[in-house]
Amino acid sequence: MKRILLVGGGHAHLALLRALVKEPLHGARFALVSPRAKQIYSGMLPGVIAGHYRRLEAEIDLARLAEAAYVEFIEGEVAKLEPERKVATLKDGAELEYDLVSLNVGSLVERTIPGAGLALAAKPFEAFFDKLRTVKVNRVAIAGAGAAGAELAMALRYRGAAVTLYAERPQLEPARAEAVLRGMGVDLRPGMAVSAIEPGPTVIAGASRQEFDAVLLTTGAAPLPWLRGSPLERDERGFVLVDDTLQSVSHPEVFAVGDCATLRSGAVPKSGVYSLRQGETLGTNFRRLVQGEPPLPYRAQRHALVLLSCGRRYAIAQRGGWSAEGRWVWWWKDRVDRAWVKSLAV
């Protein structure tokens, strides 16, 4: 019987667990290790911050889902992975042996800005949300204007905060986001990257200096330290390099999916929509490997739907060259998000 270890409760592993609930995989013994038994669904976090949802409505009971899928749940954090020994060591010293291991641990927020320790990082989401509730947020700066930064800026603005959003790039994605941000009264500064953070906290951006109640980081993705220090082959940023079957190019018994992985054949956006499809491929390949068959390649969708929450009950949708916005888009997003969380509440 193959021992399959799942590390992390990201979108791909959630999709895999949901599939195992419907159709158990005989011939394999699964275990899932994750830092928390319950986690906030990232797609609903801006809505929780804005006050549209109670935290409970946006939580996924990971331990319960694992139990329903006949997967052993282990609450803990991996500190080291030793592929040669096929062992994952947890922070408490416990060692977990495996035949196959899948990594779906997400990423952290990049902290290369001098003084980043004075800011509140948006990941991990649960720690961020808990800390956000304890800090004063009348005047808030956000460094990083990707989708996460834009959603967070609009959620806090909807709550009444004065928000300044610093963006490295001159243009935001999706294209409609800039007009909506400005329409809500967010002080958007495109092409103005944060160069340093000083006590106050004070944001330094070029010649500009401005003090805030809090500075939030939604900058680029960075790998977890134990992944960066692992013997697995990685890309130039430190993410696990995988082939089309989602297996490590250096250690085929190791799978990596979602934000912590990079496809050697061409990177896909670090988005939950792509991670879900990877989870489906992961489930198929585990079944094939247990049956002695070769794994199949993952095929990314050509265009993925982006639904961006805009603080109030208003949202932006974009897929390829098509886009739309309005209250109806928010209701659409609300239905999609609630349906996803409900599908995991077994």
C-alpha cells in the first residue's frame, strides 16, 4: 500500500480531498499535514474584511474534510523535506515517511523592502486577519497593487479607512480596476513602488515620505524558507520546478502544485483557478500510479476567469479580452464562492 503525504491545504489539495470523498482511492494510505485544522478561503477574505461575511461563513474545516476522505489529518508545519530518505520533518521534530508526497503550501509575501518587518504581511491569511483586527486602520498604506492589494484596498476603504495603494507597475490588472479604485476614493499611486518602510510606520516612495497607522504588504510571492533550502530543483525565485505531470524535475516521487511550484514548460499564473485544475490532474495521477500506470500531463486552461471583489457589493469580471463590472458580478462571485465552500463542507 502506497503512503501518500499531502503537505498543505491549498486549492489543489482541497479539490483532491473533495474527489476522494466521492471516490476513495484503494491501495493508498493518505495523510495531510497543515498548520491549521480550519482555514479561511482566500476568495472570500476581502468580503470578510469588508463585513459582507462572518468569518465562519468563509472557513473551510480542513480536518473534517480530510476525515470524510479517509485521510489522516496532522496539525503541524513542515520544517524540512529529505527526498533521499522520503521523510518530511515537522517543526516539533516528528518525522513523516512517504512513498509519494505532494506539496501545496502556497507562498509567502516578498519581504525585500527595507523595513518590511514593520509592516503586516497579507500571508498567511489567518494570521493576517487576526492581526488586522488588533491594529488601528484609519490611515492605511498598501504596498503591492496586484489583485490581492486592490481587493484589500477596496475592502478597507469600504470600512471607512483612508487607503493609499502603492503600485510598482504603471497599469493595473484587470484594466477596469484603476477606475473603480479611484471612484471609491483610494489614493492610487501607479508606478510608485515603496522603497523603504521606517518606524512610524512611515512609507518612503522615491522622494515621498508619509506616515500611516499601518502598512500592509501584498507584494510578490516568495517561497517558504524550508522549500528554498530543500534539495529539490527550483526556479530562479526558489519555487519547485515541475514537469507537465506536476512531478519535481529532480525527484519524481515529489509532486508540487499551486503557488509553490513552477512548470518547466511555461509558468501559469499563481491563481486558485489554475491550482484547482492541477488538483484534478493530481487525483488522476495518484490513481494511475497506484494502479501501476504512468502519470498524465496537466493541461492548463487557456484563459481563466478572474472575479475581483470591489469593497462594496460590486465586482469586476475578466476572462481573456472580455470584462464586465457591476453589482450583478458581485452576486455572481458570491454564488461561486459560497458554492465552493459548501462543496467542501462534508
